[in-house]
Amino acid sequence: METLGQVFRDGELIVAVDLATDVSDQGKTKEEDLSRLKIGLKSIILFILNFSKKIGTLK
């Protein structure tokens, strides 16, 4: 899966934002930051899938 994101420095931290979902995370290195962002994106996708199943919009 590909997405569009933005990475920028905020003081001592590097912040990555996924522009499609507005999920963001931060880290001390770009690699740490992107790794944490991937975890956040996986979590939100799993939440949406589980929620959709519960309300019956996804079978």
C-alpha cells in the first residue's frame, strides 16, 4: 500500500504525517519515526476493519 506523507523536524524530533488519514508519529530519527508511523497506520486500519464488521458495512 502506498500513501502520501510529509516528514518534518519539530525541535529535536522528526514528525511524519500520513496525509490521507492524518495519522502522525514522531521519533528521534527518520527511520524510527517512519517505523512508528507504520505501526499507527496498521492500528487505525485494523480498527476501521473491525468497526465496519461490527456495524455490518463490511462482510
